Amino acid sequence: MMCHRHVTSDRLCEHPTDAIALSFPAAMHVWLETESDIMFACREVRSLAERLNFNRSSTYQLATAASELASNLVIHAGGGWLSATPMTKQCLTPPQGIELLSKDDGPGIVDLILALTEGYSTTGSLGCGLPGVKRLMDTFAIDSEPGRGTWVRAVKWH
């Protein structure tokens, strides 16, 4: 029997729930299943980061993370949801972060530790996807259960 696995990383040394999602709806919440959906999601995340005055480097890190998550949804899960939501810490305004959430009901990941290893790939790619998202973002959490899907949460702060 396969067990349910969870991996998390938070470089700011604060629990991810310390950040409170703003009360307005997600800036982007989209179903992804084609390559054009991936490009749309990347553009929307980049645009959101620019509207929230993220610097150029952080904006491109967010867009790259969104691209990797969106690609995984399309390639490995056959589709799934990606959302990008402005975040704030301790009720401060304006928002100081963006949360990316990726959710699918695909086959799940059997070995999360291996999937998070640089260079590991099930498709013959460079194997930079999930490790890259973890490296680019300030907070990263992944939860996957084989046969039931995968959930990824990643946050980038100003």
C-alpha cells in the first residue's frame, strides 16, 4: 500500500499559514490542459507581479515557477487548476506576495524526494521543474498521493 507523502520548505522561517490570503478572489484561477493554457498562465502571473510592483527578477521567477507548475499539470496530470493570489502578511497592505497553487487529480507522484532531486525526470527533460520551483520561491510545499493527484503551494514575497 502506498502512503500519503508531504514535503514542505519555508525559507522565511515562518509557517505558511502566517500569511493570510486577501479577501478578494484569486487574481487568476484557470484550468490548464493545453500548451496555450500554459502560456496564458505565465503571462497572467507576470502581469499580476508587475501590477504588485515586484522587481524584474522576482517577476520572472514567479513567471518561471508558474510555467513549470502549469507544464506539470498539462504533461503529467492531463490537466489541472493553477491559481495566483495576492498575499499579505499580518494584514498589511498593499499585498507583499503572490501565492501559486497547483492542484490536479492525476496519477500523483510515487517518490516526492526523487521528484525533487535536481536532474531527475520521468520524461527525459532536464529535471529542473519541481526543484526549480522550490529554489525560485520563498515558500514551497507539495503533497501528493499516487492515484489521487498532487497539490503544490509556492509563495514569493517582495
